[in-house]
Amino acid sequence: MSAVEQYARAHLVTDSSEGHRAVPVMLHYDPEADPHAVRIGLPGAPQRVCDRALLEQGLRAPVTTDGVHVWPCGRVQTVVEFHAPDGVTVVQFDASALIRFLRRTHVAATPVTH
């Protein structure tokens, strides 16, 4: 089993005058370290951790667990909202990028049999 990394373009949603700002995001999954966790790296921010199943469920309907909210936004966007002591981070992804990444995580998590 090997780790999966994928860069994605996302929009960081803020309440400043900038509003939505496009940022590069690193999606990381390592089934050997934690088969349930996806790490999301945002520029200039601590890495965020999200449950892989939560991301999958949030593509179809709003879900919340452990300070992470995920919900579909229209037909092609997915929003991930992280609540932490240092504040709230809201990231809007193209759902297709998350779907591609999640498919790759399932391949990586499947044991190879010989």
C-alpha cells in the first residue's frame, strides 16, 4: 500500500474583502499511517485532517464530525469547513478533484494479493 498525493486547486473562502481566493491545496492519504485520515495542506496554514468517509459522504449530503463540516455546493462544488481553536477555515473544491483523489485512495488502501 502506498501513499497518495494530489494537488488540487481550491478556493479559500474568507470574510475579508478578498472573498474567495484560489489556492493550491495538497491532498494526502497514507493508508499505512492512518487508513481513515486524509490530510489537507493549505498554503500558510497548519495541515488539516479529515476523515476519508466524511469527505465521501459530504459529496452527496451535508455531514459533520469532530469540527469538520462537508457539504455539496451546487452540482459541481464541495465545501469543507474546519473548526479549530485558531479559527474557521472554509475551502471550496471542485467535486471532480475530490472524487478523483478519493478513487485513488481506495486503490491505495486495497491490499495487493499474489
